[in-house]
Amino acid sequence: MKIKSEYSILSECITRGIDYGYSRAYKHTDKPSEETIKNEIYNAVTNEVCEYFSFEENYEWIIYFES
């Protein structure tokens, strides 16, 4: 993964992921739990990053949060 030359893209992915994940946490409730908010943000940021960056096939993902 090349980060230095792609920093602005990575930064945009993180920003969009945070915004989308936060709004998604409130999709079905007015008072989501802290865990729900964190999970939705984590998943959205991960999805955004994976749209623009590719990783080695043998890379093993460690999933910290599940929705």
C-alpha cells in the first residue's frame, strides 16, 4: 500500500467514512449506543479505504468490530 503519495485520497476516505458511518448509526434510532456508532464508523471507513486501496492477497484482516 502506497501511503505517502496517496495521503490526500486516504484522508478523504477517512473523512467520508466517518460522516457516513455516523449518519448510518442514526438510521434506525434516535439514540444509538456508543458501540453502534463506533461500529458503523469503523465499517464505513474500512469500506471507503478498500474502494481506493488494494492490499496483498495474503494479508489477514483482523476485524475488531462487526455490525
